[in-house]
Amino acid sequence: MSKSAQTDKIRQGQGFIAALDQSGGSTPKALKLYGVNEDAYSGEAEMFDLIHGMRARIAQAPDFTGDKVIGAILFEMTMDRQIAGRPSAEFLWEERGVVPFLKVDKGLADETDGVKLMKPMPDLEALLERANAAGIYGTKMRSVIDAASPSGIAANVAQQFEVGGTILDHGLVPIIEPEVTISIADKAGAEDILVAEIAKNLDALPEGRDVMLKLTLPETANHYKALVDHPRVLRVVALSGGYSREEANDRLSKNTGMIASFSRALTEGLSADQSDEAFNSTIGTTIDSIYRASIAG
């Protein structure tokens, strides 16, 4: 597996990154949207079997290839399982030309100072070693911003870059994701603070220590353009954040250089009851729409 080829794909590829990383807390909601209610399974093991089935079905769809999907973010249990008889990360890269990433955070701490930081990750280094062995290229970790709090946002971004340093030490590329909640009244103000804090931390990175950013679609188009162009940034991707796919695509298309990394907006309209023909048609249409929005800028 060529890291340099994967880096070229991420830096220059035309397309988007699929977020297939729903974790324990968000899996029941994802399954319900997929038409699988909680009374259809008993316990976490069955739940994760079902969500893996959904992810594997998406990954094997005819249109889910590196022509339009340049990367995919996996949940830990997805990395540990197989798709079409091959380890998941290996299947994605070798069979589909899709660069594999791994979600590494353990969820959010309680809100303080207008933000939710990431919970401690005591097993991070062991997980990163497993990720390398599995053929993972990079990682993703999410924290949340709920207010335009200068001190809170500074702490949020500092934590992201501190953990990102550990990830870089293990030869993996971190996707840094300080998500701004789309419903807050001071969203634009939070984004002003955020862009300055991220730029400050990027400027402190030495050459060769490149990261990716995953950011909420901003209120002002091209608000993050300076980050897109920063020499320490491989790619800036956008989360859908609760916007409908239509609105997320519309907002994304107005931001030059940003590409999608959608989760719920990617699976919108899919159902466990669909025939393979209907499922593949639906995901194909979705992939095409997100691809077009990602290359529009």
C-alpha cells in the first residue's frame, strides 16, 4: 500500500470523503433512518452487525469508487471487520481506490465554556498501532463548539492539535474536526474565532507535519479559504452537520477548495428493505450529487 499514492489522492483527487463512522451512541439513530428500529435487534453485538451490513452495502455499491469517493472514514469495529471477504481498509483501497481513515475519538465530554472537548483517549497509541497494521491512512476526531467563546474555542482547537501531534508521530494524518453547531445564534462569530485559532496552530506546525481539517459549512462563503490554501493543510472537508443533503450541497458548492465529508446526508434515502437495484440507484444518485458539489468550487 503506497502512502505517497494515497497522499496524492487526498491532496489532488476530485471527489469527497464518505463518513461511515457512526459510533455506539449514534448507531441506533443511523439504523432507524435506514429503516431498522431498535426492536429489530437485541444488544450491541446485533446492532453493530446491522450497521456493518449497511456500511458494507454502501462500500460495495457500483458507484462507490475512487472516481468520486476519494476517502472513507471508518468506525473502529468496521476497521476490524471484513467487506466482501477482505479486511475493510484493504478492500477500500485495493478494490475501490478509496483511502481509508479511522475515527479515533471516544466521544464528547460535558460542555464547559461553550464547547465540548473530546473525552480522554488512554488507549490512543495502541489504537494507532492497530490502525497502521490494518492499512489505515489517517484518523478523524470530533469536538464541538456551541458558543462564540474565545477561551473555549482556543481550548478546543488546542486539544485537537495536541492529539493530532500524537497521531502524526505514528505516521498517520489527522483530520481535525472542531464542529460548530449549526443552530447556535452566534455561529458566524464562533467561525471568526475558530479560523483565527486554527491558523495560529497551523502556523506552529513544522514542514512535513501536514493535517486535514473537517469544518462546519460556514455562514460566509469561502470563510475558510485561507485554511484551504495553508501549506500545512492537505485538504479541508465539510461536515453536513444536520443540514439536509440539498442545503449541504448548495452551501458546499459556494466554498472554493472545500470538499464534502458527509455522514447522514450520504445515507439519506437508503433503506434496508430496498432491493439491490434500488439501493445502488439511490446511493449512486447521492454520490453524484455530493461529488458535483465538491468539485463545483
